[in-house]
Amino acid sequence: MTDDDKIDTLEDINVAAFDPMPSPAELHARLPMSKAAARTVSNGRKALNAILDRKDPRLFVVVGPCSIHDPVAGLDYARRLKALADEISDVLLIVMRVYFEKPRTTVGWKGYINDPFMDDSFQVDKGMEKARDFLLQVNEIGLPTGTEALDPNSPQYYGDLIAWTAIGARTTESQTHREMSSGLSTPVGFKNGTSGDLTVAINAILSASRPHSFLGLDMDGRVTIVRTTGNPYGHVVLRGGDGKPNYDTVSIAMAEEALKKAKLPANLVVDCSHANSYKKPEMQPLVMADVVSQVRAGNQSIVGVMIESNIEAGNQPIPADLSQLKYGCSVTDGCVDWDTTEKMLRDAAVLLRDVLPERLGS
């Protein structure tokens, strides 16, 4: 045997296994869209588009757990939120935050799809099915949902159940996520970078508004060339950066100017969490109150807010014994509790009820 016959394997050197996944079509067939869920998604998307087009004066609020890890508690939260959403629907369009994928700075639990049993078994096929099932149930309650698009293949599995999509601070600059966003069926909020840089979000909106061609999955799970038409409903989400907030009036004015320079609509969403609250959940009501004050004072560009909220306040580590998990408490970022959430949203509705209709005439 010559040296040429001893060539080492050149592919998949660091791959341990390829485990099969059901195709998107198979999962859709297993958990089909119901008429009630389809109505919720359609109405939610239309309402969000109308807000961004300035045909609906309401603010939209993406509110809910930092991440879903317990579907029982998640549905408990959804039912509470639906009752509140109906009560204040004339002022605020409520979208439940349903995040299944968590980008990690280094390591950590990557979310309900990646590791649904929270035991490092990484049964992604089961996680994807559980995620779709959860979204179906929330939409059947009548509550539209919003999520972060992280894995570019995931939207084929459950994108039909999403009304609003976020692209996170770590991925707004990613060409893959800009291309994916150009084909999503929802409005897409691009967060400013973790450094606070707004340019990456504006460039992302511009990029996603254009047609793209890229590799992706079709409904049968085949790798295809995806060709998109572009997404006209990209907008900026201000989440602070580099440890500092960017929701104050000066930061808002600077963001408006940057959007104007880029010839983009002045549509801004303020994330009450992350650097805007110094990662202290108890500060979120103060951010919300400031945003409401700006709108009452005549601000025209703020169209929405985001709130990290759960049944219980704060967060908790994932214990070795999962039976010790505290019900309704986040295992990722800290959240405000349900009572605080109710107060934040009801107070905002009272203060904005007579103000928001004036926006249509401005």
C-alpha cells in the first residue's frame, strides 16, 4: 500500500452523528393549522402591518417569558395575557413573546427546541414538534405570537404560526439572517448590535427589503435555492448596548434621524429589557413609563415595546432535579411578574387612550 492509499478521511471529522429530522411537511401534517389559529395569525399580521403603515394608531406590545421551558406554565401565562389583551385592545395590540431558541454568548441552555427536556439529550426533533404544538395552542386561544428567528431552517417548521419576528442583536449583522428575513411572512424587528450600534440594524432593514437567493429547506426537507421578493416591514428595535440604554429622547431623536437618512420609515420599537434596563427586570416598568411619557409628549416614531414577563419575577438556575423548578419563573433572563405586567399594560392603556388616535391625523 502506497502513501497515497492512506489518505485520511477529509469530511465530517468533528461530526459524531447525523440524526434524522422529520420534514416540515411531515410536522405540519402531524400538527395541522386549525381555522382558529389561522385566523389569529392572519389578523395579528394584518394589525401589525397596519400599525407600521400608520393606518392603526395603537402601539404593539411583544410581552412574555424570556424563553419557554414549561408549556403548562406557558399556556397559563397565555390565558392570563389573552384576557388582559381583550381588555385593552383599543389601545395596545398584544403579541405574546414565545421564544424557543436562545443564542448564548458562550454556553448554556439553548432553548426548548434544542433541548426540550433540559437534560442535554438534545432531542431536537421532539423539541420542534413540542414548539409547534405550543404555538398552535396559543394561537387557538386567540393570541398572536412573536419569536426570535435564530436557526434559518426553523421558520419552515412553525413560521406559519408566527405574527411578528425579531432578529437578535448578535445576528442582525448576519447575512444569513438578513436573507432569511427577506422571505419571512411577518414584520421583522432588527435589534441594534450588542455594542449599541444602530447602523447594523438599519443596514439589515435595507438588505432584507431586497430580493435574495440562498440555500434553504423546502417543505419536503430538500435543500433548495430559496428566492425571495424582499420584506417591506423591517423596523428597528432599540435594546440598548454596551451596558447603556438608548430609549431616552436624545437616542430616539438620533435613531429617527438615522432612519430618515436611510430613507426608511421612522418606526421604532423599544425593548424595555436588556441594556435598556441594565439587565435588571425591576427597571422595566421605568422604561415603559418613560416611553409612554414620550408618546404622550408627541413622539410619532415609537410604534411598539417589548417586555420580558412571566408569572413569577426574576429567574432561576436549572437544577439537576427538574422537579425543583419554580413554576412560572424564567430559566434565562429575569422577568417582571404577572402583577407587574398587568399594571404596566393597564397604566399605559389609560395614559395613551386619548393620545394615540391623534397620530392618524398628524
